[in-house]
Amino acid sequence: MRQNKEKGSVTDSTQTDQPLVEIEASDIAVGFNGMPVLRRVDLAVRSGEMVGLIGPNGSGKTTLLRVLANLRPAQAGVVRYGGLSADEIGARELARRIAYLAQGGAVHWEMRVETLVALGRLPHRRPFQGPSAADRDAIEKALWMADVAQLRRRTMAQVSGGERMRILLARALAVEAETLLADEPTAALDPLHQLQAMDLLREITRQGRGVIVVLHDLALAARFCDRLVLLAHGGVLAQGRPEEVLTDVRLAQAYGVEVLRGERDGVSFLLPWKKAKPCEGDADDDLNTSTNEGAHGPRRPDR
């Protein structure tokens, strides 16, 4: 249930067929040392959908995700969470609503896996309060969902890079947030665990939660995401359903590659194949182009 701040009323989300907008960013601009990185970025994620952030190295994917997580201020624009600003919600409540999985998986303390995953429950606990039954249930569920329950008694110094990423995913899952922001969660994972991680994110959306995920693997992005936001040349080159965003022209403009396309079990896939021929026209003219679905497209059927 959500409170309408202007009217003071409480709205039951079950009374509408339209999914709730969990995060909405409008006209976001970010720069470093006076150099613009992103400009005029509009983005939204609804409950029950997975939005993929894709684009070449340096296009601003991680920067945008950190802005959405309220970990970095934007130079311009606004981000709202369920219609409210971060200041209106408050830091503690926002930490319950938003779970953030950082890129790289650095852990600076040698603690046990189970202890690290339990940190995801801190937003739900009062100071000096031990874990509740709900906390313990959430931790146990997260360990099994991320396939790291068998590692629970190891220290973080005793796990591989891929296992560390899955453990950090478990910590994010333990938050049980409305929206998960994941920065390259498949990095360092073997092919099986890549598929399992993406299946897990899809399962989260089936539970009615939203997911925004940064991906470099275009095949995974095309297969699992409901919508894609393609960042390039300082802004949004395109956003919409994967088949509408991942066109040959846009991939050449953004990545400078040609792709090989195919189909397996009724699902289309694509693989980067070779360097693309130079594109005609100025890519900047195409910034912020969207499909007919815009920033609020429908969820794709399960695959």
C-alpha cells in the first residue's frame, strides 16, 4: 500500500492493473571534473519488470545506477521512489526499499559468509537489536537462492571471485527490497551461474519486485530483460523492448560492432561478431530516442 502524500490517503495497489513505478528518474545529468558523462536521461522501473542498462565502457552505466541508488548526487534532474524524493522517504526507509549490488565484489573484512549476508538485514533492525525470526528466515532464503548455503561457514578469504559475487548477491537479496539495483552481477561467474543468476533476477520480478541490472552480455540482456536502456555518447541512445533497441544500426553506433543473430528454442539471440563499418550521421542526434513503449514499457512474457 502507498500513501498519497498530497491527499493524505492510502492507496491499495491491488485496485489497479497498472504496476507501480518503483523508481523514476527525470532529466538526469552527471559529470566529472567539469566533463559531462550523462545528460537528459529519463528512466523508470515498474514493479514486476527487469530493466537492463547496457552500453560501451565509460558510457555511464555504473554512474547512473549509483544515482538511482542515491549513492551519488546528480548535477541536474530528479529521482523519485514510489513518487517521493529520497529526502521525503528518509535514509533508513530507502535502505529497506532499495538493495544495491556493487560492481567488483570487494570485501574488506575477513568475516564468515553467513555473517556478511546477514548485513543485508541491518535496515530492518533497531540499534543493538539481535536478528529476529524474520531476519533469520530472510538470510536463510537468500543463501539458498544465491546457491551459497554450502559456503555459509567459510570466511570471505576462502571463496573464489565468482563465489564472492554470489555471496554479495545473497546479501542484496536478504534486504527483501522492493527494487534491486545490480551492477554486473554476472561478472566473474561461469556460464551456468550466469544463467542461474539471471533466472534468479527473473524470479524476483515474478514476485512483483523491480530490477535494474547493468550488463555487458548482450545475449543475456536480450533474453532476460523486459526493457533495455542503451547508453552511449553521453546519454540514452535508445530504450524499449530488447528487439527494438538491439538493432544493427544502434549496435554499430554504440559499440562499433556487427552482430551474429540466431534462434534457439524460439528465443532469439545475438553475438558480437566483428568491427562494424563506419556509420553515417551523428549519433548525438539520436540521443533519448525511445520506442513506442518509452520509459514505461510492458513486461515481456516469461522465457
